[in-house]
Amino acid sequence: MYKIKRGTPARPTRLAQAQYPFASMKVDTYFKIPAGEYGASKSPGSFAPRVAGAAYLYASRHGIKFAIRSQKNGDVKIFRTE
């Protein structure tokens, strides 16, 4: 048998804020992350793998597709394709 004890409930957990706006994107839309944002260096494609990983994870969970393109100036564009 379980023993009944006195105590307060655990603190409610907070949901993490989304860093990228994947949820609000429609097909054939994109957003751009400027070079140097989120602590990334200004070298081209330096943080594209991090963005690509986040996009892949979101896409696999929600059944959609993204395309990530690194620009020559270091910016990264994320397109929703499906």
C-alpha cells in the first residue's frame, strides 16, 4: 500500500520558446537569418548546419520539407518546400 505524505506540487515546467519560425511558415515561403546572428561568425555557411539540423528535426516531426541555402555574404535562407 502507498503511504500518503504532505508536500507541495512540483513547479510547473516551461515550454521552450521556438528559435526559428517553422510553425508559422506556409509552402513557398522563407525566412532569412543574417550573418552574425545567434553568435555565428560571418563566414559563409558557418551556422547553416545548425539551422539545417533544427529544420530537419521539425520537418520529420511534422511531415513537411525545407530547403536551406547559404548565401555568399554569410546569410542563410530557409525555404518551406512542402
